[in-house]
Amino acid sequence: MRSVETAETPFGQKKLGRKHIKSFASGIAHMFACSAQHYAWLAYRHRLPTVAIDLLELRIEPSEFDIERNRTLAGMCQRTLLRNAEQLAPPGTVVTAVLSAHFGIDDYSEDARSASIGRSIFTVILTDDRGKEWRVDHAEERMLIQS
């Protein structure tokens, strides 16, 4: 039987150890990838294949991506991260959180119903209070784009 690094809370809920930070990163990368069609369209339109989001400060760069519609998705990822981080056993915490996406804008295709781009990579790097980086890369072979 494996033991899981946890601590009791006053209400009997188990707090999670730092090793769960990687699963937080995985969930956020997948959530973002599933909803990033407008980011992908902007990447194609502006010929900017890479976007970076500071999930703690909610800063989106380059500025061409920093629009209300995109801040909504970034905010959803931020809230998920903060909710997950609350489950960490003290003193464990996430001190930096960066999501980056590299869109395959050079592999554009279009038909009568939709447009898509090629392989896109979504990376989330979370750094804990001890300085350890927890990195997850999520790839989508084709990605629909939507204005």
C-alpha cells in the first residue's frame, strides 16, 4: 500500500503534498487547450505563434492576445489553479505559474466548414515554495481556430 503525503485539516479533509502540483499543471494545460480556439485564431492572424500567460498576475503577452475574451479563459485557469493550490498541505504553495502556448500556424488548412492549424503545444510550469518546477506539456495535433 502506498502512502500519500497529506495532512489533516480541522474538518478531516486531507491536504495534498507538493507532488500533486504536477497534476494541477496537467489539468490546467488540458483545460486551456480545449478552449483556446480564439487564441489560435489570433496567433494565425497576427503571425505570432507563441503566447505566455502569468496565471498568478493574469498577465497575457504579447499584447495582441490581451483582450477580454482571452482574459476570461486565462481567468478560468487562474481560478482552477488557486482552488487547487488551496488543497496543498502547509507550507506547500505555488509561487509562480506560467502557461505558454505555441501554435502551429504554419500548417493552416481550411474547408467550407472550418479552419485549423497544425500541432500546438501547451506548457504549464508551476514553481513551488522550495523552487522546484513542475512542468507539463500537452499537445494537440490539429487545432480548430475561431474568430
